[in-house]
Amino acid sequence: MIGLLIYILVSGLRNRQLLVRLASLDGLTSLPNRRRTIELATNSLQEAAAEGRPVTIALLDFDHFKQINDRCGHAAGDYALKEFARKGREMLRAEDTLGRWGGEEFLLVLPNCPLDLAYECVERLRAVAMAIELPFNEDKLQVSVSAGLATNIRSSMSLDEIVASADAALYEAKGAGATWCALRATASAPHRPACASR
């Protein structure tokens, strides 16, 4: 009887842990979902503020993703997202976070990483995207990702401020054309020019 009770308790605990884990992951890519990504990014910012270290955040968005879905099929679009997530995780440090932000957009959190080094990391991620070979791709579409980066050079900056700055940089990159990357130092500082990688 005692053994059965222990089994039930342990099984219940495992089930609860599994449910918590599943609730924090994106169903398609197995990356942290938006809610969990916010939690991890907030923790990184709090630790960085306490230690006086930089955190750079990047928003990465697939270019012309609707074309991929329309011309290659939704299965091809899903494949591109999953491959980007899988290969992206493999090239990042253990302390970095790559999360599914929504749709074809991802949020990257790089603790203890200034803007110039973060730019190099994002360029490697963008190269990962461009190397993805789409299935059912009779039109020979090229996968590409645009990105906007921002960093917390003020320790008091909130996650919302930095993400808004990265989003503004991403908007600028998208306006410049596909496969671009734009950098911003802070939410209020003048931005650095967009950088192309073609």
C-alpha cells in the first residue's frame, strides 16, 4: 500500500513537471514560447543589472515568409522554422536564449554580450537560415532572415524598452530590403546605420 502511494505521488510529480515543461515550450519548434522567453530575458536583465554587464537582444524575422507558405506549402514553412530553431540552438551558448516570439519571429537574448559581438552572432544565425533547403521548392526560393538588435547600456532599461528598440531596428532593416540587420545602442540613442549581408 505504501509503495502504491509513493508510486502515485512520484507519477503525479512527474506529470506536473512535464505539464509545466510543455506549457513553456513552443509546440512547433520546441523553443521557449513567448511567455517563457519573457521570463528568461527578464532574469538575464536582472542579473546583468546587478553585475553591470551588457545584454543584447535581437528580434529576427523571416523575410517574405508568406511566399514560402503560398508557393511551397505550409509544411515547407514549418520545416524552415523548425530547422532554424534546431540549428540556431546548436550554435548558441548555454546561457543564451532563442525563443519563438510569434509567427515567423524569434527573440534572441545574449547575456554578457556587447552589440558588436552580438552582431557577429546574429550574422551566423542569418547564415544558418540562408543554408536551409526548402522542400517542395520548385521556384528556388531563398530563405532569409532580417534582424534588429539593441543592448542595455543603461542598467535601468526594462525588457520592454530594449525589445521596442530592437523592434524599431528590425523595422528599419525590413525597410532597407531582405537579409538586412540594423543595430541600436539604446531605446533613445541615435541608431547606427543598417548593415547589409548579401
